[in-house]
Amino acid sequence: MKRPLILCPKCAGHGQIPLSDELLDILEILQRHPGITAMEVHKLAKDGKWIITSAVNNRLVDLEKFQLVTREKRGKSFFWKLKRWRKKERV
């Protein structure tokens, strides 16, 4: 997956920086397994790494703030997936 650029938090959103490795790992999991819960993301992210559940939840929320993922509530659980966006058409 190509590393997305996000707005820089240090320069009030005027510049862009590449997405961190930790967030990119979570984004790649959601690309391979769309529509999964945070617990499922945790189980997949834990493969070969040490990571706690709250870190996965925080990373998912960060990705949502950057408008790269969306969540849908079904029952008591949130299901996460990549956000689909359309290119803006020129007039």
C-alpha cells in the first residue's frame, strides 16, 4: 500500500507528512480485512508484535480523525473499514 500523506499537526495543517508505520500497519490490516472489529484488528496486528488493545483502539480513532477509515455501529460493536472517497470532478 502506498503511504498516505496526512495534514501536519505541528504547522496547523498547512503541510503534509507521511503516515506513521504504526498507523500504516493498521490501515493495511483493514485493507485486507474490511469491516472488522477492533478486537479482530488487535488479533491480526498482534501477529509477530506486542501490542495492547487500547493502542489498537487509539490508532483506529486516529485514522478516523485523518478521514482514512470509517466505523459503523452494529449492536454493541463498531466495525471498521477503509473510507471510500471520490476524486473531485473539475468543472
